[in-house]
Amino acid sequence: MPRLAIFASGNGSNAQRIAEYFEGHPSVSIRLILSNNPAAFVLKRAAALGIPSEVFSRNTFYDTGRIPALLRENGIDFIILAGFLWLIPPGILAAFPGRIINIHPALLPKYGGKGMYGMRVHEAVIAAGEPESGITIHHVDECYDEGKIIFQARCPVSPADTPETLAEKIHQLEYRYFAEVVEKIVTSDE
Ligand code: GAR
């Protein structure tokens, strides 16, 4: 019966989709939504969804055992990063080997790495004249966006696209695939 925690830094539309997808699921449940950003809209979504949430500071995340303890107390089996912008510290990586999954809004290995998130990714893809972009769902390791790729889906980039219209195409791919791919992974070793 996999129990999931979602980490998110901002709006949280993917977190919400995932939470809704697993509502009433026979085995998978979303137990926690955690954020580094006290102003993140995802916290309002968590409250509306009735999912417990907690905000942590940089110091708590990197220099204390608070988050691993919270994950342990809640029996968390997998961590899902849905628009979460900080590197995962070694203590959490070690406690969840192969059990931390991220989504990135481009076709890795291109357009990843530190500072490549959200709209910046779409701006870079358009500036480079790429004919296509997409989403990458991947395992998380100690580097930004370098873990083993699990799944990719693609969409065309047209000359008329702006970062905003491309972001919308990418979000549609994320909403279509992320929860389903997470489900496959977390139920594959039940
Ligand atoms: C998503 O597009 C996600 O792929 C991206 O942030 C957005 C969050 O949207 N993640 C990254 O850029 C990670 N490097 P949301 O808060 O509405 O789910």
C-alpha cells in the first residue's frame, strides 16, 4: 500500500492532479505535501484537498533530520517532486533509493540543470529554435535533472509559440501522463 509525499515549490497544479488521481485509489495514497516556500499556492491546494502539509526552511531541509523524520513518521514510501526546485540532500536520497521521482518540463538531457525550471526552460527551448519539446519523468539523484529517465512524451514547438503557449502544451502533457506513470512505478513492487 504505497504512501506518497509530494514536494512542490510553487503553484502545485501537478500536485493537485496527482492528489485527485489517487483519491479513492485501492492502494496508493498521498499523505503529505511539503514545500520550501511559505507563499506557495500548493499549500492552499493541500488544505482544500485535506492533505496535511508542512513548510520547511533551507536550514531545516539541509541541516536537520526533521524532514526524514516526518517522512518516516508518516510511513512514506515514495517522494514525488512536482515543481520542486531544491536539490534533494544526501540523507533523503539514501533513505529513498530509487523512490524519488521528478518531472521536468523538457526533453532531458537537454534544457536541464541548475536554474532550468518553469518558464526559463520554455524560453530556452524557443530561443534555440527547437522543433519539439516535451516532458521527462525521471529518478532523482544528487545532481539536477540527471537521474535515470523513466518516461518522455513530446509535443511540437511551432514558430508562433511563446513561452506561455509552450508552457500550456507542456502542462497538458504533464496532466495526461504524470500520475499514470507514478502509479505504474509505485505499484510495481507491491
Ligand atoms: C511543471 O511544469 C514542472 O515540470 C516544472 O515546474 C512546473 C510546476 O508547475 N518543474 C521544473 O521546472 C523542475 N525543474 P505546477 O506547480 O503548476 O505543477
